[in-house]
Amino acid sequence: MRFDPVRLELIKNAIGSVVDEMTLTVVRIAYSSIMRDTMDLSSAFCDRDGRMIAQGLSLPLHLGSIPDAMDCVLERWGDDMAPGDVIILNDPYHGGMHLPDIFMFKPVFVENDLFGFTVLVAHHNDMGGRVPGSSAADSTEIYQEGIRIPVVKLYEKGKPNSTLFDLLQLNVRQPEVILGDVDAQYAACRTGERGMLELVERYGAAELYDAFDTLLDYSERGARDIIAAIPDGVYRYTDHLDDDGINFGTPVPIAVAVHVDGDELTVDFDGSAAQVDGAINATLSFAKSAIYFAVRSIMVLDVPNNAGFFRPIHAKAALGTIVNPRPPGAVAARGVTGFRIIDALAGALAQAVPHLVRAPGEGGTTSYSIAGYDADGTYSQFREAVMGAWGAGYERDGIDGVANPAANISNAPIEVIENMAPIRVERYELVPDSGGPGKWRGGLGVLRQLRYLGAGARLQLRSDRRDHPPFGIAGGGSGRASDNNFFDGVAWERLPTKFVRPIQPDQVICHTTAGGGGYGDPFDRPADQVAGDVHDGKVSIQAAARDYGVAITESNLTVDDKATAALRRRAAQ
């Protein structure tokens, strides 16, 4: 190594601290709960060539898309950038992912020479369009989804683009919130700029650029090492989304073929669904981001997440498919497709390196919004992403009530929801028997029940994994399916996994996420661990006997050894 490893580590951690501080800046001053509490945002630093050098806290599925967005910025503005400029975009067909995610880039200059870019991408409460929140799964073209922002300057040489600010203010439902959150992004990018300039003062631009090259090469070696440890071959798996939000009951296949050749890995999406009618189409940049995460999740080395990691990883997808749509295909609800790509990759990689792969979790975050006008004309909107569970892995039970690792965000606290919106949270709990049975049990699903107390609103919800619950690995069972139930004041009604509908005062939505898949034969799970699950309320006495072959004495919740031996003996015959 041409670099002093201790000094390189100091530089790496210093850059990491800068991009982490960018995320925390938004959390401290953002207006919306989706940014402040859920932390649906990501930060990064790219060098002058657009190479991502470091990523901050939060969403892995955002960060893998930054290189494509960065390429669009460089292509559009090239040498036409100056100190004080800020460039933004959100259009999926010009570097973005979906319209609520605004990418912001602030060029950093050292003595009038471009040094790099601070980057902050964040999910905004609303971008206009036909449905509050701009994320409805039943839109059929992008023109229904809100205002599209091409690659434009929000600030030019420090002067705000008043025309763009006016357009944003006029086209969104909560301009004070949206513009406040844009300001929070701007503050974060300025924080990153200040931090990077301090590092230039400490180390010098030349040494930092040498460090960038070294860090990129180091991450590339780490990626190649883990790929080289996978036996050469082609590993295929097909998972399914329940539907596209319009054609209910029609499953949408996500097919992957993972080609491993030495230290290079290519994912071919041949066999996946053609571009669909609904808004679950995903840009190729988002699909690549899911691939990067899936490979990263099986790594044991702690290498930096940067553009070097991406070099030996490739994607192939035909134009006009669900993972590479043509305009004007709708993409607002594309998040669920990214999660399903990750699950399909888990199914493929489990054939090659089963000890390194977890079974799928809840299938991805559930996204909902409740928005409407009160009697006095006051508009209110609340948006949240509901987290669920992790699947089990080799020698690892699933984890209950946590974010999907590809999202790394959090459920909003009950007190925040009830303070910010006319909503009462009536139930928030883990669901017994929802984790997939296995030698290592899947994590439990989460139930969230909300009563609407306002004057009338529209409820939008995007979920999945009802018809195709999270699968198990190595003989493990599937997690329990998700569910949506609506109380209209008279009776309960079961709703699809994706819908938009009115909600009136005192009506109730009850959403249950899927449970995580199990790993290994459940009859190999030690009986005392099953008894512990029963004692903790995670597994019922009936499920212990049915799924694990363990008889539990109801009076004291201990194992009945004789009855257990009989149950497991019968199952083995």
C-alpha cells in the first residue's frame, strides 16, 4: 500500500463524519416527519469526477443510485459550474428514482478549482400529482405523479433560482413543509462543503485525491474478494410481487440470473415482467442499487461503501421491463420492486453461499399517507414508512420490529404521529406466530392500527407479500403474509395490498406486515428455544406443536419431553 494505513484510516473516518453530519443536519431542522423521524434520506460525497467516495447514514437503496444521478449532472452542466451553485433533480428519466426523492448536489471548490460534490437525497412529503404524497401505486403514467424537475440549478453563484422556487411552491400541497425541507437539504450540503474544506486545509487537496483513489481501490478489492469466494456458475431465482396496484391478483415476476465468473458478478433480469401498468416500475439505477446492497449484505469485510465497490458488479435489463421502464411509465411506488429484487437475489445466492444469506424479511417497508382538508380549509398530511422484520440466517434468528436492512429507517413514534396528524394509534404490536418456522426463526411482523379523527381525507397505502409471503431458506418455512383491513364504522373489510381510498372520521386502517422467513428445518430447533419463544409470546403453544414438533405444557410453559419426542418421531416417518 502506497499510503500510510493509519493516516488513510483517519482520512476515511473524517470523510465519513462529514457525510454523517450532513444527515444529522437534516434530522435536526427538517419540517416533515418522514425526514426528521423516519430519516428517509441519504448523504454522500463525490469527487470532481463524480466518483462516490463516501456515504453517510441511512438508506442503502438511495446511495447506489447516486452515480447515475451524478453522471446526469456532469453531462448537463460539465464545466459550467461555479462556487455557490446548487443543482437538483428528481425526474426518474433524467437521473432520479421517483419524484418525491429530490437529489441535491453542491459543487465544492478549492481556489476556484472543482474539488468534489456534497450530495443529499431525501424523500419529500409531496410533489403534487393526483394523489397526496405522490407515491400512489395505481398511477399509470409519470405525468400523474407530480412535478418533474430536470437537472437544473437551484442556486447559481449563491443566488436562488426564484422561478424554480415559485414553481415548487405552486405545485405542492404543503409548500411551507416542502420548501422548508429543501432548505434543510441545502443546509446539509453547505455543512458537508464546510467539512470537506476543513479536511483540505488539514491534509491538502493533493493528498486527499490520492486517498480517494486508494479508498476506491480498497473497496474494489473487497468486492472482488467476496465475489471470488462464490463458486463460479449461474444461480437463478424468481420471486413475485403480488400485483402492480391496478391488475389485482396478477403476480409480477422478478427473475434474476446471477452470473459469477471469477471476481466479476453480473445480474441478468431476463424473464422479469415487462413494464407494468401501475407505478411499481423501477429505474435501472434503482435496480443496480438493490444489487449492490445484496452483494454488500453477504460481505464479512468492513470496506467503505463507495464507487470502487461497484466496479466488478454489473446489471443487464432490457428497456421496457419493470426494472428498466420507458417513459412515461409510472414509478412512484418503485420501492417495493427494489426490495423484491433483493429478495430474489437472496434466493439465488443462497444456492451458492447459504451460510452467508438471510431469508427475506417483511418484503420491504410499507408506505402510507393520510391527507385531507379540515372544515376550515386547513390541509394536513401525514406520511410514514412502517418497518417490519428481518428473516433468519445461519445461526441467526430473525430480528423483530426493525427496518429492512436495505432501508435502515425507523417507524415514527406514536406520540409524533398523534401530535402531527388527526390520527390515534390504537394498536402497535408484534404479531405472534408470524415469523417463519426454522431451526433459526424468522422475525415477527408488526401490526399498526390507526383511527382517523379528521374531517375527511384520502388514504394511500403501498404494501406487498400477501399472496407471496417471504420464503424460507434451507428448509425454513415462509413468514406469515401481510394484511390490510379497513373498518368503515359498521364492518371490517379486507383491502388489497396497494390502494387509494377515502377515509372518514372514526374509520380505521389496520395494517400487518409480513413476518420474516425461517432458516433450516424447524424440527431441528432445540426444544428449550421453542419453549422460550412460547414464554415470550412469539410462538403459540399450538404453533410450537404444529411447526416445531415441540409439546409445551400449558400450565407452566415447559417442554413435555415425552410428547415432544413422539411429535418429532411421527414427523420423521
